[in-house]
Amino acid sequence: MNIHLRLNLRAILGRAYPRVIGSLREPSWIFFEILLPVLAIAAYVFIYQALEAPPEFVGFVILGGAMTAFWLNVLWSMAAQLYWEKEIGNLQLYMMAPMSRMSLLGGMAVGGIFGSSIHASATVLIGVLLFKGPALVFPLMLIPIFLVTLIALYGMGMMFASLYLMWGREAWHMASLMEEPIYFVSGFYFPVKALGFWVALSASVIPITLGLDSMRQLLFPSVAAWGLFPVEIELGILVVLAIIFPIMARIALARMENLARRRGGLTLRWQ
Amino acid sequence: MAMIKRHWKTLKTAAWLGWQMESNWTQPFLFAVYSILKPIAATMILVLMYWVVINPGYGGQAENAIMFSFLYVGNAFYIFVGQMLFGIFRVIQGDREWYQTIRNVYIAPISYYVYVVARALTQLVIASIAVVITLLFGVFVLGVQISLAVTDIPLFLTILVIGLVGVSAMGVILGGISFLTAKHMHGMNESVAGIFYLFCGVLFPISMFPVWGQFISRAIPLTYWFEALRRVLAPETLQIPTSLTQIDTGLLMLILLSSTIVLVLVSYFVFKGADYLARRKGVIDMITSY
């Protein structure tokens, strides 16, 4: 095997390893990362029940609550990660290592998907057991939708990571800012079409918007008419996003790294 | 007198420091947008959830303006809880792990308790702006039914102040505990905030819970705060049976006041106790790195 390919595969595995092990080694994280979405889910389910909403809405909340695990992981453990690494002094080690920075980000994504999948599965399980939404169907189409959504989503996270590299404290605030506003525009807890076609279409640039919309249509066929586009079209758009974001991430990473080097801020901490 | 002067000076300086740390990372306009965007977005999620349920094209349920006012007012005032609980926790964790300045502040001849409370004032200011904007947006754009009579303003302010003191005390308790925890324990205060969000009748009446859930709700002082605030700001929400409806407003205030006094005392002793333990263990300025 080509030595560069082997090196980069090892870099991916090496960066994914601490995430996989770390997510299992720190029990408090597992507890909190499962508990927090369940608390939010419970609050939103009770609202829908207080408003006597149809049972599908309970399913929307459980699904949206579970997917927050991936979004939060992309924000805090992908987008903001290089910034954290800079703060704790690891970034210069990564920069010196004979590997592509994309492999580093790829490894973070693989490890992050593993950890977030555990949290999301637990959230769905607890949500279904506690709140008993409507009967679910699991069409095979759900698998490609879910996988392509994750590739596009983590591709976007990789792109953000390079932008965050340039920032100081703004990185923390930006990640924080992209929680509730994105839950809102991406329709985590209600059909995104309710925001109006153009707003929903604009929000579709965030892969989780169409991913959630497709999953809602597939899991709750009785309300499939509330989807923004037919599932096949949404899958097509997601595939395009899954190709574009990693390419943009590669370009942004090279530019930002170059810019950060020239400004001398690549390893500048405590800004 | 000298002690009061010293505390006042600490209060002013720490509040100013807190304001600078919170706001000087960007332009004032961007900071203002940042400060209100998050709570407004959180509110808009609820607005859309309500709208989708009553829209004939989706849920098709009958309009329930009183329930909407109930959840809107509760959510608006919850901004104080989320902001202050997390903010106070972040003072100690931030100074210790992030800026690594806790050792300098800690050995300064000031009360560290007063310093932490003063830093929380910054959060209070930011949260207040967000709450006011959220309420104005609700009344003028969304038609939320809020009717505060002039004669009720003193009662409203009294309730507000008592509740904010209670929220700050809870923040100080969590902050005290954070003396002893690693930096990755931020989930702890988020969980406490989440438990309050769920159990304090912020968004729905606590009567929806089973008996054990209502028991938890009634044990948290903030439940009475949200109920009292709604009685003053949106009296028509009394039509919703919350299981607290039968409690007279005077008694409600008494429960709120007494539980807040207890909370403040507990916060002082927890903070001092955790401070003592942290010094004994030598972890006041520990850096947990991950």
C-alpha cells in the first residue's frame, strides 16, 4: 500500500481512537449526554400533549432530540475542535505530524459519529419507552438517508473547523450561537415546511434539515405530506452536500492554515 | 463600614470585569444580536410548535391562547435560570481552567463569594435584556396576553427580585461544587437547568406529571416563582389547573420567600464548605486539561 495512504489511514484511526475510547471511559459524559436530550424531549413532549397534538408529534420530538447528539458533536467536537486543540497546545503537534490535516478531521468525524450514535440510540430508546409515540415503520431507505446525512453533516463540521481555527473566543460563542437558532430553522421538533418554503429551503444548506425531514417522512408515513420535498429529491440534495462539504473543507483548511501561519496566530492561545 | 466599602468595591470591579469578559470579544452590535438571538430562537421553537399544532394543515387542534401565554411567559423568564446557572458555574471554571487567573483573584484581599456573585450580575443584565425583548416580541408580534396592572407592579418586582436571588443562590451552589469537579462536568449544571425546565412548570402545568413528578416540582422553589409571575403577568392562565391554583397568592409568596432565604443560606454554606475542601485538597487552581 502507498505509504501516504497508509500514514493517513493510521492518522484517521489514531484520531478516532481516543474519541471511541474516551466516550466509553468517562461515565459522567455518557450519563449527561443521554440525560440532557431526554430532559428536553420530555419538556417538548409534554407541551405537545398539553396542546393535544396528534401522536406523530411525539415521534418528531424524540427523533429531533436524538439528532441533537450529532449536531452538538459537529459543533463542539468538530467545528470547535481545532480551536480547543490550539488552546491546550496540541495543535502544533498535529501541524508537525506527517499527515494530511483532512485525515485528522476524518478521524475526529469517525470517532464522533461512533460516540454520538450511542447517545442518539439511547435517547431514542428511552424516549420511545417513556413516551410511546406512534407505531414506527423502518423502510430500508432510512439507512442511506441517515448515512448520507451524517457524511454531509460531518463534512460541514470539517469545513467549520478550519474557520474556527482563525478565531479566539469567538469560536466558543459561535458554537453556542448555533444551537437553538439551528434547532429552530432546521425544524428539529416540528416539520420544517411549517417555516415556509423559502426559509426551509435556505435552511436545507444545513444537512440535518433535509435529513430530519426525510427521516420524519419515512418513519411516520401518515404525515409524509408535511415533508418539504419527496424523500428521493432530499436524498439527491444530501448526496450533493456530502460531496461539496468535504471538498470545501479541504480548500478552507488549506487557506485558513496558510492565513493563520502568516498572521502568526496558529498556536496563539488565550485570545 | 470598611468591610461594606470593600465588598462594594469588589462588587463593582468584578461586575465590570464580568461585563468585559462577556462582551469584548466582538463589536457591541454583534454582541447585542448574539445575546438575544439564542433566547429568541428558543422561544420561536415553542411558537412554531404551537402554530403547527393549531394549523389546519398540520395538527388542526383548536387555538388555545391561554396555554400559549402560559408557555410563553414561562419560557421568557426561564432565560434568567439558564443564563445565570450556567454563568456562575462558568466564572469559577473559566477563571481556573481557561484563563488560569483564579489563583490571582483568590489570594486578593476580597471576599471570593462576593466576587462570584458580582460576576453573576453581568449574566443578570444580559438575561434581563433578552427577557424584556422576548416579552415585547410576544406581546406586540405574537399577541401573547400579558396584562400587568399598574397596582401590581410592586408585587411583580418583589416576585422578580425574590426569584432572581433564589436563582443566583442555586448558581452559587453549583459554582461551589465546581470547585471540586473537573472542567468536563459542565453537564452537571446543564442537567440541573434541564430538570428545572422540565419540573418547574415552565412550559406546561405540573398537573400533567404523575404524583411523584408533582412531588419533585413542589420541592423546587422556582415552581412557585413561575406560578407567581404568571398570576401577576397573565392572570387568565389561572384557568389552567396547575395543581398550585388552589394556593392563595399570599401563601405562594410566603413559600417563595422562605424557600429563597433557605436557598441563600444553603448556597453560602455549600460555597464555603466546597471552598474549604478544595483548599484542603489543593485543587483551587487545578487544571484538568481535557
